[in-house]
Amino acid sequence: MVRLGDLEPFVTSGSRGWASYYSERGDLFVRITNLSRASIYLDLTDSKFVKLPPEAREGIRTQLHEHDVLISITADIGIVGYVDSSVPLPAYINQHIALVRFDPSKTSGKFVSYFLASEKPQKLFRAATDTGAKAGMSLLTVEKLQTALPRLPEQRAIAEALSGVDALLGELDRLIAKKRDLKQAAMQQLLTGKTRLLGYRGNWEQVRLGDLFSFKNGLNKAKEFFGYGTPIVNYMDVFGSSMIRFSDLEGRVSLSKPELKNFDVQKGDVFFTRTSETTEEIGVASVMLDEPTDTVFSGFVLRARPLNERLNNEFKAYCFGSVSVRKQITSKASYTTRALTNGKILSEVLLPLPPVPEQIAIAEVLSDMDADLEALENRRDKTRALKLGMMQQLLTGRTRLI
């Protein structure tokens, strides 16, 4: 085992006073938002720039070099970044980031980056955090960390093995983002009638939600009644997914038989988020696709109970998510200290409504796209778990590369 400080790295933190150098173009200015816990590689999609005059010395000490290791030392502490050849240089860091520079002929910065991002150093970062008026981490914490350090060729081989998994994760992330964009585009076309599936013709109706549903506010009780008893549909059950399955409900509440009857949940009920900090988070809809047993719903959501069978249940999972419907909901919301909607407001929202057979066909197309996305997300989750396992084995010397 060796202390990182014994490797004699150059360790410093970024400097203040960059505001006067901000520019629309110029040299890259790296901030905490460019670091990620998902990967040691910098995310430069949201880049800022600075332009230093020839006589300025503000950035000399903190100008980045290839192979530098970066660590966030304030706010979200311990996020690790690595400066590889894809980072455009010259580049600089602000005061919220520290850089650690090793002699590349002796120590692999990429290996150290992966080590610092692994479980044990991250625990030490959290333990060594100063939680005073403003959370921060001392640079001495980095120098005191101990690592099992193999010879340089093995350091490089381990780093490349982990880098290969990161590259696969990056490809999966990009593919997932592309699939999500395609689904969003398909929703915009299919849920508005701009694009019709083969074999479907005729005009769509514009129907008020008040002609399709009756609305009701949910159950409000004191805190001591929650945590045991009857299943309850909570805010996050609705906000987190456009479909609710009875088996996924984790919330419980103790209530009387009249309350159970008054706030009951049935298959096909649609729930809308009623209140939130922002208007973008209200009126988000989710449909109950199961036949629940003795279930109620929270006061933070609204229940929309079908008045008729003009809406297919699976179609309900998508039709309230189109841009046109969302705009109506958010534009009609009220706002004082929090954004609010209610049954009266939602009743006036107009929904483009195709015949039920076309609803079913549209829902099947979008459901297939969801299944593709879920498969990719599952693959990404398994790959992330594989990477964590590799880090645990390779960075500690428990498993050696051939």
C-alpha cells in the first residue's frame, strides 16, 4: 500500500475571480457540472469558456494538462474526473475543483481516477468532509489516501479495461437518449393525429376531460396514520411512471371503512399530480392498470374516474403526455407559494381522441418502444454493476489481469 502523497503529485485547487474572464468563446472552463459520478470522463455538453488576456496569470497554476485528475471539493464532494485527450486544451478549473497531477512516467492518472471513484475512497471523502457553514474537503485528505499500486504497465492495463466498460456505458446512454427522443417524436405525431397508423382514417374528436372523467381530491391524514395498513397511491407513484401496478405500491395508511370507500381506487382510474414546486410537475398523469384490492389515493394527487368507456386503459398511459395536453394543463395552473391544479381546471383540458381501435393500435406501438427502452436500461444497469464489480476486484489487487 502507498499513500498518494508519497507519489509526490502536484496538488492544487482552482482559483476565484474568473467572472471578468467569462466569454462566449475561448478556452474551456471546467466546473463541477462537467464532472459525473457515472464516469471519470468529463461531460462537456454544457461547456463554459474564458478568455485570458496575454498578461493575465490567473490560470497559470490551474491550467489543465492531459492525464490530470480532478476532484470536486465543495458542494457535491468527491466527484472524480480525468483529463483525457478529448478535452480541448488549454482549459482551466474554478475554486470548487482540485487537480492532482502525477508524473505520467511513474503513475497512471487514469488508474488513480478510477481508484478515487471507487467505494472505499468515496467513503473516506465523505468521512473527511467539513460540514460547517459550507461543506468542503481538504486537499490533505487526497494525499493521505492509500492505494494498492501495481507497476505502471498493470496500472495502465487496469485503467484500459475499465475504460472499455465506460465506453460501452457511453454507447448505451447515447442509444437510450436516441430511443427516448424517437419515442417523444412518435408521441407527438401519433397522439395528435398528425401521423396515422396504416388502415386508420377519419377525423378525431376534441373532447373535454370533464366529459370523460369525474375528479376527486385524495386522502389527507396526520403523519402517525402512515406507514402501515392499507395500500395508498402516493405522489411519486404517479410522478414516477405513466402506469401504476398494484404490486408496486409501497405506501400504507391506516384508515376507516368510510375513508376506504370514499377514496377507493379502481382499475382504469387516472391520477394527476395536484401540487408541486413548479408548474412542470403538476398534472402529470398515471393510470392504474391492475384491479387493486382495498386501495386509496393521497391528497397530493387527483383521481380521475372514467364516466364511460371512450378511453382505452393502455392509451391512457400515453395520451396525457403529449406536448399539446401538457401545455394546456400547465398554462391553466395557479401559483402562489406552490403550483396547483384541480378537477375544475383539468375538466376543461381538450384531449384529441381517436376511435378505440386506433387508440389500442397507438398504445401498442408506444408500448413496444417502451419495451425496447426498458431492455436497454436493464442492459445498462447490468453493465454498471459489472463495472463496479471490476473496480472492486481490479483496483484492490484481488483479481489480476493476465
